[in-house]
Amino acid sequence: MTDIAVAILSALAGFLVWIVQRYYERKAAERLRREELYGTLLSSSAEFIGTGNMAPFIFESQRAWLYASDEVLERINDYLTAALAEGESERSGVDSSTQQDDLYRAEGHLRLSIRRDLHPATQLTKAWVDKHWNRATSTPARIQEYLQRDRSKSGYTGDKA
């Protein structure tokens, strides 16, 4: 009788360990998916700011509906709204410096929401982003060169132009 009880308890303990292990494996896989998604979002926002090509961000923002947190989705929407307003100002020939500032602020807030999702204990705040975060970019040619290099390393097979 004791042997049966030990066998049952051992099997139950093994089953519980397996359940816990699977839970943590799923959490790790989900985090990796979010990290990949957020990496492509950040790259596509850099491409848009540096080259004016909004297409990658549009596509990646749609994928965000699969894994991004609600806060990140809200900041993506803010970024898209600011990008459209900035583009409309440029097309109409109006001074777009205010819209460009709004776009840069929206980009900083998007980055902060991504950081909060991946690192909930972050000490960074929107006020810090608004006051201290320095957005930097490069020439469109250099950005395209980097993106082509990055895509070739990752095995990306889409259009590299």
C-alpha cells in the first residue's frame, strides 16, 4: 500500500512540475514573440522617420494586434495619428514643425510603452521621455543600407529596395 501511495504521489508531483514547466515555456515563447514584434515596430518607425516610408510600420502595427499589450496598441494608434497629421501638413505646404514634434513625442511614448511591457519595473516616465529622450536619425540612404544588412542577417526574403 505504501509503494502505491509513493508511486501516485511521485506521478502527481511529476505532473505538477510538468504543468509549471509548460506554463513558463509558454510565457517565454510569448515574450520572444513580443520582443520580435517590438523590434520590427521600432525598426519600421526608424525607417519612417528617416526615409518617409510608412508602409513597414503600417504592416507591423497590424501584427501588433496579435501580441502587443493594450497600452502599446494605444501608443501605436497615437503614432499613426501623429504621422498622418504630419504628412497632411507637409502635403498642404503648411509649417509642419508642430506636427513633427507631436510625431516625435508619439514615437517616444510608443518606445516607453514597449519598454513597460517588456520591463514592467522601468523607472522611465512620459515626463522623462518628453524632456530628456533624444531622438536621432540618419540619412535615408544610410537607413536603407542598415535595413538591408539587418534583413539579410535575419533571412528576410522580401523586397529589399
